[in-house]
Amino acid sequence: MATFHFRAPSEKPARELFDFFADMTNAKSWDPSITKAVRLDDGPVGLGSRFEVTLRAMGRDLVLTYEITTYGPPGKVVLRADSSLFVSEDTIT
């Protein structure tokens, strides 16, 4: 299993950062492989929220549907996408 770690210091409040990263529509600003991200449901972002994310890999676009499977503000959110090629699970703490 491939694992990637990213760490960046910030002076913003933890809850503000949590809300930003839990909302995958913001992913283009922190993941250069993502070309598009849209929310598939309404209401506040939380457990079960879903996002359609398009990423560019190996010269082609791959569309993944991510769902929030763990939601524990302001400390942890897990987003998971299952595809025929792989499973992507992003854990943000």
C-alpha cells in the first residue's frame, strides 16, 4: 500500500483547517493532481458527504467518488474512494 504524508504549519484555528480539508471541493488548492472536485450532496459537510474528484494521472483523467467515512472535528476526517483499480483513503488529522 502506498502512503503519502504531508505536513504544513499554520496559525489558523484547528476547526477552520479541519473544515477546509474535510470539504474535498478545496482539494485543487492542496493537491496538484486534482483538476476538478464537486460536492454530490447538500447540507453541512459531515459523515457520509460525497464528492466527485477528477485527478490527472499518467496522462489521463480518473474520476473517483469520495465519501467521508470518519468525521471527528476538529481532529480527524477520513475520505475513501473505491475504484476498479485501487482504493484511496485519505486521513487528515
